[in-house]
Amino acid sequence: MFHKSSMFGVAMVVAWVIAAWAVAARAEPLALAPAGNFLASPFSRMLREPAGDEATSAAQWRRQVVEYPSREAAGTIIVDTAHTWLYYMLGGGKALRYGIGVGREGYTWSGVETISRMAEWPDWNPPREMIGRQPYLPRFMAGGPGNPLGARALYLGSTDYRIHGTNDPSTIGHRVSSGCIRLTNDDITDLYRRAKIGGKVVVLPADRDGAAAPALRRNSSGQRMTAVIIPH
């Protein structure tokens, strides 16, 4: 059995703890965190930041100025499909290099096009053929962060090919699309500010050994046949 003196001692300790807590509460009252502050916490950064190989991969594809001797004029875009790089020519043998995602096997192409249109947060209308294969897809998706075309799009000639952003940056450096060229939303926004309608785009063959990739086909009347592109 506890003596009264022991019980009195325990009660005093509990009372002291409660009093200390009350003082601290008065000194630093509980309050809601400022709006948007959750993402600034170390724990949330752990949840958001890639780790291990994923972090290394993200750094590998970061845009940077590189040496790139070429006869193409400044402002030309060169897509190195085989090595998943896009070069924006700066002149003087230098280019701004971006990591990209390209067409998967059987969906790559090569050739020369021009930028025919540019759009910010473009809408997406899946082609009829694509809906035939995947009937669950929406017939229309308004532009925005959830749209597979991402933040910006550069439309190439009269084809369905585009250089566009993506809401899935983990696909950069991979062969995942049906011919479209994708960049991170940050990179496509940067490229969008530099590119101009009418700008030249050179798409190199997909074969790392230099074999020609299928060029855009033409029908019997000589008109270019547009490809059906799946942007994701």
C-alpha cells in the first residue's frame, strides 16, 4: 500500500506537469498553420521528393546548356529520339538540352516539320481511333494540371504530333508515347517562351545505330497523312 506521503508526492508531480503545460500553452497557443504551409514541412518534403535512383534520374534529365555543333540555325529544335534529348539551338555551337519522353517501339518517326500552332494548357480531344481502342477515355478533357498534354504544346505542321508537357514527369527519358515528344511542365514552359510559330523542328531517327525511322507517310494524292497520337 502507498503511504499518504507517497500519494501526495505523486499528486504534486502531476500538478507540476499540468502547470508547466499550461504555461507553455499560454506562451505558444495552438493555431492553424498558414495556408499552403503544409508543403513546407520537412515531413511533406520527404513525401514529395524522389529518393534513390529516381532522384538521380531527375537530375540526369535536367535542362542545361551544352556543346552541340550543328549547321542548323539558332532557334531550330532538334529531337534526338534515340537518346531522348531535345536540343534548342542557341548558335555558336551551343544548345539548350532538355530530357524528353518519346514514342514507344513502332510509334517513332523522323523528318522535318515546322511549328504550326502553340497553346498554353491545351485541351485534349482523343482521336476517334484511340477511343475505339480505349472506349473508356473521355471525349474531351479541358486543359489543366491533370491533362496529359501538360502546361504547353507546340503543334507540328498538319500532323497530330506535338511537343508537349506531361503530368507524369517520371516518363522523361523513356519510350512511352505514340509519337509525341514530351517534356516536364517546367521544361515545356521554358521551351515555349523561346520557340516561335514557323520554327524548324528536326526529328532524328530512333535507331541508335542510325537506321532511318519511318517518316510520315503520304497518301496517293501526295498529301501528308496525319498520324493518330496517344499523348500518354
